Amino acid sequence: MLRRSSQALLATAARACAPRAAPSAATTFRLQSASFSTIYDHQTPFEDINRHRSDAEQRIAQVPIVELASSVAVCDGGGGALGHPVEYIQLDTRKHNTPQTCKYCGVRYKMKEGYHAGH
């Protein structure tokens, strides 16, 4: 008995070898919209079934928010040469005590409760 992925591959090969008429506009549109599907809308095309999916968003969400007694956070990725460019993140924003995110690595920073930046 063949695995599902092997069966899907054989079915795809059989369809590719079969003679067919010119595709209609609806078929073309359906194929184009399927190519824009992602893992987030849960409608991936059948070619995308075996593709590796990253769990990076779930992993970065598990990292606790870093609380600082400062109005500016400095993030460099923590790896020296393996990190990312230095980013200065302002924590004293209009929405007080909301975490600010590093645009490179996704680590979230927040000012400690009761800390007010002196000007």
C-alpha cells in the first residue's frame, strides 16, 4: 500500500501526462489564488502538504517579556557576530506598559512598573 503522499504524487503525475484542453478563466484564477495560500489561512494547495512549516512564532511567544528600568532597550540578537544589527527600542510610548518588539528577533521589552524616564 502506498503512502498518501506517494498516492498524491502519482495522481499528480497522471494528471500532468493526460491531454487537456485550454484552462478556463475560472480554473486559472483558482490556481493563482491557491499559490497565494499560506499556513495561516489553513488552505494550502496539495503541493504544499509536505513542505516544512516553521514554529518560530510559537517559540518566540514563549519567551518572557524583558522588563527594564530604562526608557530605551538595546537589542543586538544576543549572539555577537551571529546576532542582528543593534536596534534601539523606545519603551516610553503613549501606551504605557505595553511591550515593544524587536523587529529582527521578536523579543519583547517593557518598562518596569513605576519607572518613569527622567527628561
